[in-house]
Amino acid sequence: MTNVSGNAADVHWELMYKRACERVKSKVPRAKLRVTLLEHLREACDAIISGQAPDEAKAKKQDSRQFRSRIVTPENIYQYCKKVKSYDGPHFATIRANPELLEYVELRNKSSRVPRTPAKQTEHQVEVNDALNRITSIDDRQTLWEEVEEGRAAKAHANMLLQFLSGLPSVIVDALPGKKMTIDNLRVAPTALDPTSKKLLRELVRSLTDNEVHLAAFDLIYKKGRVRMDYGAETELISPEQMQLLLQLAGIREDGTGAA
């Protein structure tokens, strides 16, 4: 078995693969199928997240649209394996029915949203990564990696949201308390949205609340004021507080009507 080290998704796959190989050595019936399934699962995730899947699909004259988002789902993993690689599986129903496989898919999506380019890593991040990879227990390493990456993903998401809001013409940074770009400060900041910006922001809100078209394509759902993944651990992308802020900036009431 290849010695895989790195993020939480890698460690999780390594643990599943090790167990599957042990079952093969013990001559457990159909154990080899599990090993093959895991190899195909990782191969599909690698291709989709890296952006290679659309080109491979086009080369096989298959629809490439489902791979363009670089977000892995049980459905597009199955489509890649079946139509692009001509593998028997894993079937999307198999992934959804297996908590371990579903967790791997979710971890791949989480880790792909966290920048890990070595040149951009801080000295502290490198030290943390090295320390985690020195842990011999796979279970302990997986647990710690999940916690670290969840924190990094949350920070990256918050930075992305604040960067977007800071670029809106409506936000007067100098008027923020302490000039800090926080959600609480943005709630009370003076705004002056021009008609074009308000229209664009309203279009954004409509996309973020459209379960039938926009969100369904990415396996996301708008429910109870938040945007989250529609399967697995239901990881939250946009909280109710963040959505309320977008509605406020766009001049939209919670019932969907425009502000007076």
C-alpha cells in the first residue's frame, strides 16, 4: 500500500484502504472488491477536483458539465467512473449508504477549499503539518487533521466572504468601528448601494436561495435561512446571520420583498 500522508481526507482514505487490505489478507469474501472500489473512488475525486475530469469526459465524448465545479458528489463520482473510465463502480447509492465513503467525499471537498500551496504556507502552518504527519497512530492523526482543516476552512471562508463584502461600493470601511471588517460592524456600517450594485446583489441572493437550479447543481440546499451541503454532515456554507446581512445590503426583506 502507498504510504499516504497529508490532509484529513488522505488519512481517512489510508485508514479505509489499510482495513480493506487486511481483509484481503484474511481472505474475507469480496474484500478485493472493496480495495478496487476505494482506488476508483480516490481516482475519481482526484480527477474532478484537479479539473482534469472535464477534458477526459470530452475525449470520451461524454457530458463534461457535471465536473466543471470541481466539487465531488456521489453522483458525479459514479458518472466519472462509469462513463469516463468504464469502471463498474462505486455506484452513487453505495457511497451515500456508506458513512465512511460519504465522509471521505465530504473531506475531499473541505480540503480542496483550503489553500495548501507550500510557497504560501506560513512557518507556523508548516510546523503544524509536520507535527501532525509525525503522529504514528492513523486514528489520532485523522482526528487532529480533521480539527485543523475544519478551522482552516472556516477561516478561509470567512476571509472570502469579508473580501467580497469589502469590495461592494456600499461598504464604507472608514466608518466601521475600529475599521475592522467584521459581520457585526458591517451590520451598522453606513451603506450607499447604487442601483447596479443593488441589482447584482439581489441576483446573488436569488442564486443562493434557488434550490431547484443553482444550488442543486452543487449538491447544496437553502433551508432555514442557511446554505449548506444537502448530504452527509450537512456542512454549512452560509450561516443565517451571513444571509441576513446579504438581504439587508440588497434591500430585501426576509419574506423576499424589496425594502420600502
